Amino acid sequence: MKDTLININLETSTSPVIAETRGRDWIEYGDANGDWRNLYPQFLIDLYYSSSISAAIINATSEMIAGEALIIEDKEERDLEARVKLQHFLDRANSNESLHEVIKKLSFDFKLQGAFALNIVYARDRSQGISEIYHIASEKIRCAKPDEFGKVNGYYISSDWSNTRTNKPYYVPAFNPNDRTSANQIMYSGLYSPNMNCYYTPDYVSCNNWALIDSKVSEYHLNNITNSFSGSYLFSFNNGTPTSEERRKIEQSIKDKFTSEKAAGRFVLCFSDDRNRAPEITPLNTADLSEQYLALQELLTSNICSGHRVTSKTLVGIDSKNGFSSNTDELINASDFYNQTVIRPFQDQLIKQLRKIFQVNQMDMPVQFVQLKPITVQFDSKTIREVMTTDEIREELGLEPLDNEEETVEETVDFSNVEKTELDKFIEEFGEDIPEDWEIVDEEIVDGEHEDFDFEEVLNEIANEKLELASTGRANPNARDKQDGLNKKGTAFFKVRYVYTKDKSLSQQGETREFCKLMMRARKIYRKKDIINMGSKAVNKGWGPRGAATYSIWLWKGGGNCHHYWKRAIYQAPAVDDNYVVYPDNITSDKLITSAKARSEGFTIEKNDSLVARAPKTMTNNGFLN
């Protein structure tokens, strides 16, 4: 398909047109001349793969649009339940992805195609709102013909619009929370494009001709390298004009001798009736071709950048004569300008559409993107080392903290006589590493879960009623606590554990409290009953009421100003039977009843104080008592 779409006449306009076609239920999106009829999105994809300059800009811009994360902006206590629901949705937009993972795909489509699309999946009980959302590649979507008011009420989807006979388009209604008849709906959106009615064009469409030239220049250089003997010589045969068949044989023999096997070289043959002269080989002057192409490369790079509104080539990873470090101030200003004029409109449109989804689920709260932070742009390495720790720098760079600091010290210092703290003892006794044979199936915020509520037991009861699992398997010694759920046939199903987690919507500074440092560094998972019992031990002295040594760790975590909360992790785990592990062989992802599915089957969580779902920093008085 690429050769067909890209190999078009450069005189052809690269701007798309839309057209209603007789016998089609959708609006065609392509060109009027037929080179890429109804295939404009595929043309953009092929152009992306062919133009290295345009691809670099699209990649960098889409990363900027997605940012580091999407966080809840409102810290006020307006609606705690809505905040908890929204945080869970941010963590898990569907069975496989967080919302930010979905946003990354949307951002790429938004920049490349000028539009993005979501598959909205409603809960079985429609009154429960939207259960999941999935990214849909925008090139797969075509708008249905609008109604008499010009409104598009649905979309057609095909995996390959170049062959609709094999890949027959199917209809999906447009997103409409007032009509939830269909379990699936399509949200299709973008920024305004003049004269397009139902489709959206990319913001760089005006420079696509230059991107095509870029692709052709790269093809030219590839052919020059592939063809060891290319259009640089004139062959003159002055012993008569041969027949067409004779000329073909002469040309083929020269190709075989002087060009590579992969492609024919370019040369000129000239025949004459003057039999008194021998053949001549005349070099063609191509000395200035390299200079011409360098000038062309600079010109097309400049025009492509202008079409994308790129204020600095270095900003998007394109080599610049000015370099990176020599014009730091200029780069910072260019980055700020690009963020405000290009990135922000994309992000605002994404948030606008996402909040429509939030409203349906009664969890609408202001959200914002955390922008990418190129810390090395603003400060030199010396300044950074002076004001930030190693782990803080690694956190800014998206790297894990170093784990070997304590191990290095232990080689030279004897800790055998050092008395362990209550927290050290607790983590050592009750903290669990995640076993390799456990498969995580769900993660969510602990939404006000009552201290006495056995989440694991109730979840497994629901699951066991819905599934009858046969067990065959191999055995390994690995006996676990009776708290771990078993189904009717003795095969283990779900294990529920809790993780001490940092609230990413707050500041990204490292842990300062010893309790929080140790809990995060340990990277353990815990049973709920052990966390509750933790509150009777002096694991964080002085942070209880009036400086008490003990308090509810389940509710108050590390105490006032703490940035952490408990996250629930649900695992599919192997069975336990007479001190042996039995691995069920017929549990598939479509059979798993996660907590979300269980709720649709009547599963409800007994709740009390919603404080369990929040980091103390977000509570009244930052988690301190009056």
C-alpha cells in the first residue's frame, strides 16, 4: 500500500477532501483524483515512515502532549468519593492499561492524524456508567453520513479501508451518554479544521509537500548507493543506429557489467549513423549535485519545521547548528513558547473530552498534565548535584532509586549488634515479596474499606459462584495462610494484598520520614490483617494522637503530611492443598472476575472512614489533629 500512496505526482495536492459516495454509508476521506481515495489517514502514516524530519517532530510532540502523567488538580475536599473513583480510573482505564497509557496512544494519533478516538464500554448495568475505555486507531474510523441537522450519530470501523470486501466495515454509535442502548460507543474528536465538517486534519498539513520531497530525496540517495554506476556518463555509439532489439541488448549488457544486481544504474545511450567514429564515453558534470542537495535539505527542513510550528529544531531532536548547550536560554524560551502555543491546545482538547467521561461516572474533577521536565536544560550538572540527592535526580530522569547503597555499607560495617526497630521486625516478619507464580489481575485504591471487612474472602465467594474450575497440575511446596481464597474445587483463585504507595499527584520529592523511607524501600506487599495489627506496634513513634507511639497505620499511614496511601493489588494465585501448590490450567483472562466485574455481580465493599483512600497530605490540616 505504501508504494501506491507515497508514489504520487508531486503536482497533486496533499490536502484531503471529503465526499459522499453513492452506495456507501460512510463519508469518504481522501482525495478527489483517486490516488488515495478514502485513504488519507493511511497516506499520513506512510508519509510519517518516509520522512525522517516529520517523524522526529511528530514523535517528540506526541511525547510532550502526553507529558509525564495526568493528575487530579483539585486538592480541596469537595467530593472525596469522586476523587477516589477518579484516581482508580487514572490507575486503571481498562483491564490492561492505566489512563496515561491510553493517553499516550491518543496523543500520537492526535498529532499524526489530527484526531483521536476512544471505544467507550458501558457497564452491564448501564446506570453504573462507563466501565472501561480503549484507544482506537483513528485511521480505522470513517464517519457515517450525518443526519438532516449535520450531526454524525455513528462511525464505521474497518481494519483496512483499502480492502473493504475482506475487511467489512461495521457500525458503532457515537458517544451519547443519554442513549446507552449499545454497550460500545465511539468518541471521535480533534481540533477544528476548516471545510472538513466531520473529519479533522493535522496541524501540519500545509507542509506535507515538503515532507514528500524529503522522502523522495532519501529515495534518491538510496538509489545512488544501491546503484554503483548511476547517471553520470553519456555513451555515444557512432557506428550506425541499431534496431530496438539490438539497443535493448546493448543497454542490458552495460547494466550487467557496470551496475549492481539490485537495481539498474542511470546512464544515457546515444546512437549515430557515422560509422567512421568509435564509441565515446563522456562524463556528465555532477560535481555540484551534493551542494544542491545540501541546500535542498536545509530548505525542506526549515519548511517542515515551520509547518509544524517548531520554534527550535533541537527541541524536537533535529540537529541544529547552534548546538544544545550554547543557547540554553533560547532553548528554554522556545520550549515555553512551544508548550503554550502548540502543546497546550492539544492537552486542553484531550482533557475536555475525558471530562465528559468523568461526568458520566460522577467523578468529574479538574485534572492537568504533568509536563516533561528537562532538568538538564535549566541547570548545569554541578548545580544539580549541589541541590538534589542521587535518588532525586534519578527520579526526575524516570529511573528507579539505587538499591545497593545499604549493601555497599554492609560490606564494611557490622550490623549484627544493632538492635532492630519495631518497623524492621514487622517488615521482616510480615512483608511478602511478590512470588513469580502470582499473576496480578487488578490494582485499585483502597476506597474507604472497613477495617473488619475481608475483601479477599468476599471476592472469592463471588468468583467461586460464577466459576467451576477443574484442577490438574504440578506440585511445589508453598503453603500459605488460610486467608488466601480457595474455590469449591480446591484451586486457589484470588489473593488480595496491599501496597504502600506514593500519591503521584503530590510533590515528587523523595521520602523524608524514616517510616516512609523504609516502607517504600522494602517494596513488600502485606495482608490486611497484618496492617491492622501494625497499628498496635510502635513502628512510627511520636506520630499518634498527642505524640503516642501507636495509631492506625491503616488510616493514617506515616502520619501528618505523609504523601502515601494503601493500594489494593489482586493476584491470580496458585492453589494450596495439603502444603502443595496446584496450578489450574483453564483459567483465562476472559474468565477472571476482577473486583470491577464482581461489583456488577453484587459485590459491595463495607466502608467506614474514607481516610484509608487518601494520603494524609490531602486530608484536613494535612493529616494533623486539631
